[in-house]
Amino acid sequence: MKSFKYFFRGNIEHNNFIMFGRMHLFILFLMAIISIFILIRKIENRKIELFIGVILILQQIILYSWYFISDTDLFKEALPLYHCRVAIICIGLGLILNQKYIMKLGSYLGIFGSIAALLFPGLDPFVFPHVTQFSYFIGHLFLLWGSIYLLFVKNIGMTIVDFKNTIIFINVFHIMMAILNKYLGSNYAYISSSPINIGKSLNQIIYTVLVMMIFNLVLFLEYIFINKNIALQKKNKFGDVSLKIKIIE
């Protein structure tokens, strides 16, 4: 019981996680090896989809349960308004409910956000072990694997309409977060300051515009890469069919 209470403690301490230390390198190795496995196997399976979806939603439920029982400022810290939280909820619900549109939005935001978050973790100030640390890494790992599965196994794709809608969504979202952060003193979507102390010397408006430009660029590159990948797979598929027909002839 004491161990359970310690795991879910709420008193602020300090973060003792060592970036690129042994534990971090193990997590990155796990991230890479399972990502490669998903890309190589390319098996579409409804049970896998439900498993990933349930894990992501459970991760959010446990995290928000802790927020409610701890002394966390819910409005300043706990609203689901970070990129990865939006992506986790979209992919989780999308996979469980089999809703392609929110799967797309979640995976477009999730693949870039999860990689950045795993490479440069922004953990809450607690000494290991703590619920927020497990939640952080489980959430971002499954977000990455879910995004890879959707984009490169399920091939949900990104049409020009999807691209336009996602660009509109992310820019409106960033503008709203800039306004909300100003009134709450928060840093949702990291639109007010960088989680890895880059750009601290920049003017606030310049920093915000820069973040928005980076996300627009990333989404554009995803659009190009994803469509090239799908086109290549279709070409290979039709090539295999043509080869089989020739053999039969």
C-alpha cells in the first residue's frame, strides 16, 4: 500500500532522469526495434489496432486520474492541449471506434511529436519511479507505434484535402493556445517557450511564429513522404500482379 501511494505521490520533487543515460538509451532502443518490426512485418490486424487504442486511452485515464488526486493546477498544467495529448486521444479513439479522420489527424501530429518527445523528454519533477514517468513513456511509445502502423501498414494516407484541413487545424490551434497561455500562464503546445530551452532569447511573437512555421513545414514534408510511400507500394503491388500474369501466360 505504501509503495502504491509512493508511486502516485503528488509532492513536487526534482526530475532525476538522465537524458541519454542507460534508461533513456534502452527506451530509445525499444522505440527503434519495435518500430522497425512494425515496418518490416506490415501486418494489418484489428486486434493490434484495439490493443494500441486501449493502451493509449488507459494511459490518458490513469494520467488524468492522478491529476485530479494531486495538487496539480488543472487549468494551467492538465488540459489535453499539448500536441501529443491531442494525438494520443485521436489515435486511441480512432482505432477503437475505427474512425479514419481522427486517426489521420492523430498520426500526422503523433509521428513527429512522439519522436521529439522521446528524444528530448520533458518529464514532471519527480524522482523515479512515478506514475507520470511511466505514463509519459508508455503514451509516447504507443503514440509512435500507432502512428507508424496507421501511416505505413494501414496506409490511411493524406489527400490534398486532408493536408489543407490539418494545416488549418494546427494553425488555428496554435493561435488559440497562444491566447490561452497568455491568460493562464501556461505553456500548452509549447507555443510560449521551448521544453528543451531552445529559443529562450527570442522575442515571444517571433518564437510563436517560428513554432507555427516548423509545424507547417513538418506537415508538408509528411504529406510528400507519405504519398510517395503509398505510390511506391501501389507500383510494387501492380508490378507483382503483372509478373504473376506473365508467369501464368
